[in-house]
Amino acid sequence: MTDVTGEETPQRPGPQGDISPEQVREHLRRRAIFLRELAEARELRRRVTPHRSRRARIHAQLRRRTFRLN
């Protein structure tokens, strides 16, 4: 591949190119931890959201009552 200047850009190694099996295992371990924490965060958000939506609904009702014209 050539650049605008005419110089060739170095080729990047593939996803498993120059990394050792230990690095692959470490990467997979970190990825598993990340995905586990992400799932926990999504579950927590799902459990917390009804409270937030209920609170937002109550506040919206209060705002409507406050600014109601007679």
C-alpha cells in the first residue's frame, strides 16, 4: 500500500500474528472479566431503571400540576 508521499506503510500483523500463547490467554482472561462485569452492570441498570422511570414520572406529574392553567 502506498501513501500520498509514495512511501510504503508497514503491514500490521494479524490478530494472532506475533503474540505468544500466554498473551492470548491473558487477553481472553481480561475479556472474560470485562464481559462478566458488563453483564453485571446491565443487570444492575435493568433493576435500577424502574425506580428512575417511576421517579421521572412522578416529577413530570408534579410539573404538570404546578403549571396547570385554570
